[in-house]
Amino acid sequence: MTSDSLSAKSAPSTSIGKSSVNDLHPEIDLERVPRHVAIIMDGNGRWAVSRGLERNAGHREGIESVREIIRACRDYGVECLTLYAFSIENWNRPKGEVSELMRLLEEYLETELAEVMEHRAQVRSIGRLDRLPPSTRRAVERTVEKTADNDGMKLVFALSYGGRAEIVDAARRLARDAELGKIDAEGLDEKGFASYLYASDIPDPDLLIRTGAEQRISNFLLWQIAYAELHMSQRMWPEFRRGEFEAAVLDYQRRERRFGLTSEQVSSDSAHSSSVNESDS
Ligand code: FPP
């Protein structure tokens, strides 16, 4: 875990959704960009309060970061971006804050659809969507349906999401299938269990970023981050922009991912390609 490097070049996109190859950071190895980046977007409230604003102003500014980071991921060829937009614990926040977050999400999905379609992004969601207000749920489902056939970057919104809840939901579905004789519980392995998770077709995150100067996982993708590299940023989410994302990727590229192997094994090509298997420790 490291703090941000301010040496990364911050190259703002010149026009909405557009960027040229010149915008790319020269030190980022495009062959080793994380395939799946997951982000815990924390610090909206503190960002706002420290400026004498109400907390919701932080969420509104946080949407600008969402836009910029999605574009940066697309520019660098990240295949999947998962954003922790609303946790299952967030339902306990003040009513006004919850309803503003839902309203912002609906507004965001509506205003971004054109750009999402232009770039062929596929929007997905994970979490207990049945708890969302009907209009928010409909907005999410509509966007997911409209973008289902897109073959670009996968953009996953974790909504009403909890990592433990996801594992419980998987266990429930699995128990039902076992009862119906569809699976043999005795023969179940990690791959079999993972197939019951919310978005089982998506590879595990390679890089998990958390903003907001905190060092915790907060019930996010508990199963999937087993081998993710962690980047904890001192920035509050509304301040986390393209330059900070590039710093996170550079940090990731300095790591040696060993998946339980020795450094020597990883250096040899054959070991490198063997990736994670169930006997890893
Ligand atoms: C945490 O900040 C952030 C959230 C509760 C959710 C993130 C939401 C957004 C970026 C806006 C809406 C998102 C989309 C995708 C439209 P916090 O309030 O916990 O910050 P704090 O720790 O400083 O209080």
C-alpha cells in the first residue's frame, strides 16, 4: 500500500469523452495495465465538510471523478471497472443523503447513456437491487438492458452491495441447486462456488483502489480481491482524478504479483502464466 505519487502527469481530457494517445502517461506500460480495477470511492463527505459545504455537495463533485476515471480506464484499455457506489450499510445514512445518492445515480445514468453507447461500454450492477427505490432500480435495469450487447469496457456499479451479503446470496442459491439435485455439494470447488457470485463471468480485480485516506476493505468484493493489489490513496474521492489514477497504475506496475509462488518461480515464464489455482496460499 502506498500513498499517491504526485509525479504522475495529470492530463485532462480536452473534450468530453475524447482523448488522444498523447494523453497517456509515458511511464505506464500499456501491456501491463490491470484488466479489472475496483474502486472504493470514499471521502465525499469529508471533502465537502472541509470546504464548509453540505455532504451532498461532495457526492455531486464525486460524480465528476466518476466520469474522469471511467474515461481514463477506457483510454488505458482497462477491461472492467467496478465502482462501489452504494454499500448495503449506506442504507443507514440520513434519509436525505440516501435519497440524494439515489437521485444522483438516476440522473447520472440518464445523462451518461449517450457516451456509454458511443464507447460501447457494458453497464452491469451487483448488489441487492430489490432494496433500491423503484425508479432507481428501473433506471439501473434500463441501462443494463440497453448496453447488454456492447462489447467495450465493462462498467460495474456495486449498489446496495455487501461482500458478505453476496457470499450469503451465493450460498443460498447453491443450497437450492443442491436440494434440487442440480449440483453435487461434495464435489464443489472454489471455481464452482464462485460461479454463484453476482458477476461470475468477470475476472477478479487486479487492482483495488481506495480513496479517502482509510486503510480498510469495507465489505467490498471480499471473495474476489483475494489476490488483488491494494492502492490506498490519501485523496478524497472528489479529488481523485486522472493523475491520481495514473499514479495508482504505476504503483500497481511496480509490484510483483506472486500468487503464492516464489519470486524465482514468477520470473520463469512458465510459472508466470500458471496464475492462481486452488492450492495457492
Ligand atoms: C463515500 O463518501 C461515497 C459514497 C457513499 C458513494 C459514492 C458516490 C458517488 C461518487 C456519487 C454517486 C455515484 C454515482 C456512480 C452516480 P462518504 O460520504 O462516505 O465520505 P466520508 O467518508 O468523507 O463521509
